[in-house]
Amino acid sequence: MSEINIAKRKEKCENCTKQCNKRQGDDGAISNPEKEEVNGQVNEGSQLLLSACLSCEGCLSEEESLKISQQSVEEVERVLALNKRCDASKHKVLVASVCPQSLPFFAVKFGLDITEATQKLCSFLKGLGVHFVFDTPVAAGFSILETQKEFIQRYHRKHHDSHALPMFTSSCPGWIRYSERVLGSLVTPHICTARSPQQIMGCLVKDYFSKQQKLSPEKVYHLVVAPCFDKKLEAVREEFYSSLMETKDVDCVLTSKELYHLMEQRKVSVEELDSVPLDQVLGEGGEVALVRHDGRGSEGFLEHVFKHAAKELFGLDVQEITYKTLRNRDFQEVTLERDGEMLLQFAAIYGFRNIQTLVHRMRKGRVPYQLVEVLSCPGGCLSGRGQAESEAGGQIDKALVQQMEEVYSSLPVRLPELNPILKTLYQDWLQGQDSLQASKLLHTEYRNQSQTPTPPPHMQW
């Protein structure tokens, strides 16, 4: 992060901590609790944001703080500068992976359709000195397919494994960090082990792509452009670092807004940029067709798993999914019924307040869902604070988010099961869908890092 962003977030987070200390006494009870969210709107007053809370200095070790400080535009520019010098031993091949939820941000900012905006962004990155630019639906496809497979496995063992269900999605690093650091053993065994799209893309670039280019992984510098600051936290997790090769799967994460500000600093005119197509991981010719997965502005894990489970477990083809809004627009559920019997009940739960409701129900054993798609940002990934926060800071730019949602929904949906690139990579890279290699590179584990095994039921923020 830039020094300005760190300062802004630290100030915000320290304020959150002070408010937390005022409201929560030694016995964990809360005075002056926050008001409820109504119809997706939060009443004015102290706001505790999950992403802000978990990314503040108070929660990070000194080592983590140092690593995150290196996730910056300045660090990318340092690598680019080394590439311009004569010492070839320090040269890196730069690869940029751009998340699908970041592309609508640039489309709105550039005033272009998403395909043209993506090509302009690609042109800017290559003008900086980036050698290859990818989008990440292939990595997200792997993550969705592995999540679907794990859900079916967990469903079949639900009667003899108390941790099998509900299963929680694992693509949101803010949610993962909160689960490991605060909720601990109450939640961590329920988290899907499939790696997030970002980290699967990291494996794809550092393992498969580097071999195709006849490069050792440490000679590749992998930059990810994401809508969320918390993706920086995910990139520095120790399990995503190879001590043998001395390299990370993802070397640096820049938020959409950080990259856009770099364009502004360099006084880059969008009109003067060429239209340069994205590269393809398999190196094939032809232009990359932009696609998205089902869902409401995120990766669509709930919808893909729901349709797959309906077919796999009950032989039912579900074409359209109907969301039922419960507490607010960020707490919704979908159900599958047959002859009056409830077969599946999933939920999409976004934002810290709704997550707290979920946790409270879980402590009481009152979670009826088999799968919950959990995201820390209200509204999902398009509302990530690395792109949706207003320039004044502290508030989400709702008009910008609405525009991004319209742009994102304009992309065609592609089922990962029908993607021939995924089938090729499963065989050529992973030696099959059920191989040890697939398990090693597409999955991880989440650990209880909390000081207390299970927080008391009355603990809320």
C-alpha cells in the first residue's frame, strides 16, 4: 500500500479499536451496540468494517506489516527499474493477472465498454514493462470446480462428520483471517479447502506458465490487480511461499485504484493508448473473450455449487436461481424443494454485521444451511474498498458501484465445466482431476490461530 493509504487505514482502524474498547468491557459485554442494518442501509454512527479491522497495524505482526508494505506501486516500480539496468541476473519476467471484478472499475473510469477498457489497461501495463497480462476466470474456474467437488464429498459424510456441513466458501481473505484469528475451531473446520482464484492463478503462473516459458519461478514477478486491500494479506500467507524456490505465488497485489492513480501520476491519456489484447495462459493465438461466472458481482460460488449439487445429488436441472432476501440485500438464501421436502438451503452472507449474525446462530446450533458464500465486503467483491471507496475516503461510492454492477452483468456467463482450457490444464498440468498434484496445488488448509478456542456467545461487534 502507499504511505497515504496506510496512514488513512491506520487512522480508521485505530478509531475502530477505540470504539470497540469503549463498547466492550472486560467481561465481553457490549454497551451502546450498533444499530441494525435495514434494507441494506446502515444507520449513521460508528461503523466497524471487517476489511478495515483486519488490515490495521494492531492485528498484524511486525513481519506481516513489512511484507504488506512491499505490496506497493513503489515496489513494482523498483522491479521495473531493475529490468532496465544491465545486470541481467536481476531481471524478472513480469506477469500481471487482473481480476474480473477490477475490469468494470476501469471501464467506468475510462468511459469505455469493458472489452475496450481491458485492452487499454493491457496496453498501459505493457507500456510500463509488464511482459504478459492475463485475466483470471480460468483460475476462478478451478476454484469453483474444486469447491463443487468438495461440497459433494462433505454432503455425503454429513451424518458421521460434524464438521462437514455447513461448508463456508474460502475466496475472501478478510473472512478467512477473521475466522482463523477470532472464531477459531468454531468455524475453521467448515471452511472449504479450495484455494482462492488469486492463489490458484499464482500457482498457474509460477508453476505451469514458468515451465512453459522455460523459466525458474523466482525469475517471474507476479503482479495481481484486485478490488480489495485484503488480497495483499492473502498473498503473504506463509503457505503460499516456496522456501525451496525462494518465491511467492503472488509477489505483489495492487488495488484497482492504486493502479489507476499510477496512470494519473504518469499523466497517461486513455485516448492515446493502443488497444492490446490480453495474453492466454496456454499461449494460443486469437483474442481472449471476456467472461464471468454466475453470481452477484463476485465469483458466483453459491450459484455454481447449488446447480451442480442439485444435479449431482438429486438429478434436478436448475436453470435460474431465485434469491430470497432475509435481513437485508446482503443476507439472502436460495432453496431447492421437491414434493414439499427441503433438499438444499444455501445462503449468501456479505458484510461484517451479517457475518456476526451467522456466527451467533452457529454458536447456538441454528444454521440451517449446507453452504454459505461469505464475503467481508457488503455488496460483494465489486464493492471492495480498493476500488469502490469514494475519493474522500471512508464511504462507498454507491453510484460507482451501480455502474460497475451494470458493466459486470454485461459479460457473458461461462460454466467452468464447459471450458476446454480447464480440461487441458487438468491433464497437462495436474495429471488429472483427482491427482495428488491437483490436491497439492489447488487446495490449502485453514488453521485455528485464535487465543481462545471459542469466543463467548455474547461477543459481538
